[in-house]
Amino acid sequence: MKFSNLLYRSWFYFRMGYSTYIAFFIGFFGNIVVIYKLAVEPVILSNSYPILQSLFPRLTTFMAATLIITVPASIYIGLYHMKRTGAYATETSVAVESNPYVYKVLPGKEQEVFLPLMILTARGLAKIMEQQHTFTTDERKEFETVLSKASKLLAGQVVGLPRQKGLLREAQRTETS
């Protein structure tokens, strides 16, 4: 593995671990502490609302109540985001457009087994259609175009129109080679 690739992978894993687990929990519990100390505790100490004193005598009580309310609310909001808004579909669309493997064949079983098998199957069907004289000129051109793209994929080149500039440069570089 190249050092730059190892560096990018490490950077990705660091960001995922830090943002998903460490920073999230620090931020979540830090936010609860700040809200309690700046909003709830001064009201309790001023005796303006005695019910607050009985509901939240300590930070731990406030934290437990906050968790009981925010966890189900967050789950519902997340579900609503995924199922009822166009935001998730848009996020997924952008992620797919920027994924280099949308325009390249996946290494491993797809590159070693599935795509070669599909090419062989297509060639076999083309022979049968030729023998039966059911292959038109337009169908032959379309077949050759698709087969050419499959061969490019098998050779590790990019097909389609990648939106990521790095992929465009890579595609141009491999076409000129």
C-alpha cells in the first residue's frame, strides 16, 4: 500500500471515529451541562419556579430527563429525515456521483468473475443471434458499444461521466495511454 493511500485512509478513519463517537458524545453531554448551568440552575437558585427545584435538583436528574426526551425525539427526526424528506435522497445522490466506483468496476469478484462472465454471456448470445439471423445492424452497433465499455471497465478505465475532477483527469490519462 502506498504511503499516501495509507495516509488518506488513516485520515478518513480518524475523522469517522472522532466525529461519530468522541466529538459527538463530548458535544452532546457538554451541551447538557451548559444548558443546565446557564439556564436551569440560575432559575432554581432564584426560587422563581420551585417546581424546577423538585424536578431537577441535580445535574444527573436533568441529564437523565434530557436523555429520556431527546433520544426518542432524535430517532423520530432521523426517521423522518430518511423517509419523508428529499434531503436523504439528495445526500445519497451526491455521494453516488462522487464515488469513483460508480464509474469503475469494483476490484475483486466483480472484476475477476462477474464482468468477464457477463461479457462471455453477451458474446454467446450474439453468436446465437447471428446464427438465427436476428441481429440487425443497429443492434450490432449497440452491442459493440456496450461491449467496448465493458472491456474498458475490465481494463480498469473509467466509463460514464464522473463529476469528480480527479476521476476526469484519471479517465483522460488512461485513454491517452
